[in-house]
Amino acid sequence: MAETKTLYELGEEYEREVQQLKRRIAEKRCALRGIASVCSNEAYELKRELKVLYSECREAAEIAEYLKNYYQPHKGRREIFRYK
């Protein structure tokens, strides 16, 4: 049987994922600094991977905040999801 979690707990899971993504970003940035030529194929691949990781990290952080504050009043808060 699947474990039931609150939205807040799911938000905390997303926050843990954000921390893992940040560690991966730091590793990739360190590897990029170690490359002699910033125009090499290896550098290009690392930059592409970093772009994806930055996007994933930003999205996970927004979802974490949304889930953790789901039941708080929505005054002044930017909504991630818009339903028609």
C-alpha cells in the first residue's frame, strides 16, 4: 500500500531534491572550470547539462514552496499553476 503524505511533506521532498540538484550543479561547474578550452565539445556538453539542471532546480524549488504553502492565504503569492 502506498504511503500517504501531506502536501507539506511532499514539498519537503522537493526541497531535498533541490539540494541534490544544487550539489550536481556545483560538481558540473567545477568540472567546467577544469576544462582547458571553453569552446571544446566537452565544455559545450557541460554547459548544456548545467542549463537543464538550473531549470530543474528552479522548477523544483517553486513546486516545493507551492506545496508547503498550499493552505496558506494566497495574498500576494505568485501562483505556479493556473487552471481554466
